[in-house]
Amino acid sequence: MPAPIVRRVFETAALAPEREALACGTQRVAYGALKAGTIAAARFLAGQGVRRGDRVVLAARNRRPDFVYGYLACHALGAIAVPVDWGIPGPALADIVSLTRARLACVETPAEPGCPAEPMEALAGGGAGAFEAAETGLDEAADILFTGGTTGRPKGVVQTHRNIVAFAAGRASVVGPSAGDRLVLPLPLSHGYGLCRLRATLLGGGTVILVDGFLAPGDVFRGFDEGGGTSLCCVPYGFAALLELSGDELGAYRSRLKYIESATAPLPAAHAARLRALLPETRLFNAYGMTETTSSIAFVELQRAPGKAASVGRPVPGVEIRIVDELGARVPDGVVGRVRVRGESVMKEYWEDSARTREALEGGWYAANDLGCLDAEGYLFLKGRPEELINVGGLKVAPAEIENLLREHPAVADCACVGVPDPAGLTGERVKVFLVPAPGPRAKPGDRELSDWLRARLEAYKLPAQIVWIDAL
């Protein structure tokens, strides 16, 4: 029977109180201690007037377990956690508190005058009141995570306890169960990706080794050496930083790492190839999702699907993905359209925004702001976003398609594709690309040579009319 995360944590604490739940630097927190810290935090919050349904804003770095205590305490009380970045400026914090009408904010940095905030360490002090865990239903709101919108206005994504459990179950069906896993997590817990991996690991009774970012590779490697890490979740930029700053050091853990997982953006083919070479015994996953789907809902294991390297994966059990045209009709495999997602991990709503909610949830399907196509095996290939499309004489060009292709050229390290006005006024827009040359003595190809290379791989209307080489994006 599925149960909210705090209930599962308390069950694990009862069965295996000495099993390690968290590692933060030299600090180790067993499940029994995690339960005790959660109860102390719940007593503190209750003493501050937090009740069922109230919102509590939380902001802290990964180096301390207080955030996890406070997060689970919110759920224990039936309250709603609102994670935000630990370094959020005071005015922005005040805006979030006002927007959610939060009862309290527990923060690491000083808040604006008048903002109802307490220091994060106050959670450990507990309170004098008795604690009784709320009987929270799976369909009640658990968290509000803010994500940027194309209009620039943040959206408060309301995730339920069912969403959280469904994501964890779907991920476990692909990556494997969390029991015995020791996940090195250098991602902020205020972001859906990092928070979901924390939740999934604790739901499964595993251990999370919290690291403050990936720009200090030594901290990540200490998570393996001193924390006994057996897996790693990161973003593509994080893997690029680790590889750039530490050389081949990651390869020293090839026999220890069971899997590594990348999400939030495409993993460049060159980085994927290097990771596979350094870690031939390690499973390498690329994942696709968004905050509205409680993080990743599709995975591809690159070693087991070598022909699908350009894909973002197949949906996990319990999730459906379909591609529709502009009228909402389903399109055949191989045809590019708008991505729609359905499943128990899809959000409940946007916080107090019924208009946006109706627009995003069409007949039970979440309307992702992505274009893509499915192949015959159900793998999803992304082709960009509707607002990025370049209109060449009425024909739509997805910049991501051209960018992904150009990154395969040995002379190109990175690139960006944009639409520019056609000076002749014939096609409306034309394609322009900016290219960063690959390092090394290799000569840059001429425009004609590069155009011929692209012409063998692209339709004529997608060919760049302008090619510009630059030092960096």
C-alpha cells in the first residue's frame, strides 16, 4: 500500500533505526535519528502555529540535515512544504511568503523585516507541545515548487503525496530499488530534480549523501570515498565540470558506481561517450521530465539502447506520452508534434491559478511546452519548443534538431541556432547558426564544406543561410 514519504521514513526507523539515511560531510544521520529530528522540527513548527494545510517555506544548503527535518516535519503535520533556493534574496523570499500566504519561513540567511522567518537551526530545538502525526491522504497537497514560465511569471506547482510516491515507483522500476543504494547528490534540494531523488531514496530506505554542488570535485569524490557512494545524480553541466576539473579521476570508481543519472537537459554525446569509456561497468541513464510531472517520467539507458542516444527515453510504467497536432489530435509515430503526458506523477494544479491549470491540464493530459516525436518502440525524441520554432516560408524549423546534428560534427564543440529576418523578404525568416570550434589544431571547415555536410542530413529549407564562428556561447 503506497504511503506518504514521512510515514515510510518512520516505518524504516522502526525496522532499522541504525541504518544510515543521510550523510552531510562528516555528519551521519541514521533513520532513527532522522525520525527524532523530524519530530523535533514538527514540534517547533506546531509551536509556531503551523497546522494542517499551512505553507512553510524552507531554504537551506545541502551541507546540513535541517532542511530534511523541516521538510518531513511539514508532511508529518499535514502542512505543505515550499522549498526555495538557500540564497534567495530577501525581497524574493518575501514575495514567495506573500504569494503562498506561508505561516512561516525557515531560512539560512536573514529575511526582510516583517517576513515571518526563523533561522533554520531553530528546527532542531523542538518544542514543548505533544506531537501527533497527521493522517495525510495521498491526494492531499505535499509541496509547492516554483518554476519559471515563458511569460517570466513564476508558477507554483502543487505536488501531492501521490505524485511523490508515483515518481519514486516509476524511477525504481527503471533504475532499481533504493534499499542499499548510497546516492551522492550534489544538487540543490530546492529544485525538483534534487528533491525528487532525495524523496525517492528515502522512500526506498536508501542513503543520501548530500554534497554542496559539483564545482568542487573533491567533495563529490569524498562522497564516494568517505560516504561509500554507489550512485550519482547530476546535471549535464555538472558532469562537464567534473570531467573538466578532475580529468579521468571519475574512472577510479568504475567498480563501485552502480549507476549515474543525468537530467534537466540533453547530455552531450561527447560527454556521454567519455562517461561510458571511464565507467564501462556503470549504468548511464538520461532522463526527461519537468516540475509539473514531479521530475523525470522517461528514461533511456544509453548502454542498453545505443541507437537511442538522441532520445530522452521511454515513459516509465504508469506514465503515458503521446504526440498531438495543434488541434489536439494524435499524430503517427515519427511525426513531430506537441508532447502530452498523463499519469499519477502529473501535478495537481498551479497554486491558486485556475486559468493556467486549465490550460496545462487538458482532459487529464499535461501539455508540456515541448515538441517531439515518438518512434515505433516508444522512445521520445525532443525537437524544441513551440516558441523557438523558426518559420521559413511557412515551414517550421526546430533549432534543437539542427543544434544536435551540428554537435556531432568533429569540428564543432557547441552551437546555437536562431531565426533571423530574410533580407529579401521571401521566406520571412532564415536559419542562422553560431558555432564554437572544438579544441585542438583541427581546422575549421569552410561554409561550403559545412553546408554540404548538413545537406546530406537535412531538408533544404532547414539549411543555415548564415554560419558564424565564435569563441564561446
